[in-house]
Amino acid sequence: MSFVCIVDDDASIRNSVGSLLKAVGYATVTFPSGEEFLASPMVDDALCVLLDLSMQGMQGLEVQRQLNAEQRRIPVVFMSAHGDDEVVREALQHGAVSFLHKPFVEEVLLDSIELAVGRKS
């Protein structure tokens, strides 16, 4: 089974996004940090990852770099309340499917996940 992984240090984001995705039929698993996501066996079953940019410990761009270094082809959708143009550009240049600015509209999130799922190799 494949999962949409939600990596965010804000429990309310993990819970609300997880509930939304479950309501539309996605299996989800949540992680409070990039380190926990990368150490989890779920990383091998990730359909895509919703990744917060700014977290305690490992930052979202660092998680993306680690996934790329390990040649894990997991589509990444970034979420952040703090993304400036340079950070957004870097995330997209390194393969992110999209970059959502918090707060985002549910339809935009769902469209980004559909786009990401289409990129799953």
C-alpha cells in the first residue's frame, strides 16, 4: 500500500491535512520531523510527501536534498508560511512538484497531490 506522507512539526497541520486526505480516499501517515520521516520504513512506500519548509531540526530543503542524494524518486509538495521567491525556486529546481503557501485552499492541495501522484515512477 502507498501512502501520502505528511511531514510537518505543527500537529494541527498534520491532523487537518491528514483528515482531508483520508476523507477523499488517500492513505496517510504523518511525521513531526524530517528525521523521523527519513528513518521510517514508510519512506519506501510513499506515494508522495507533503513537506513543511521550516521545521525543528532538519529543514524541508534538507530532507529534499537527502531524498535526492539517496535517489529516492518520491514526489515532493512543499508547504510553508515562510517561502520567499529564492527558496521556492530552489525547491522547484530540485524536483518539487509544487510549493504551497500556508494557508492554502483545499482544492490547490488536492490538485498538487494529483500532479505528484502522476509523477510517481
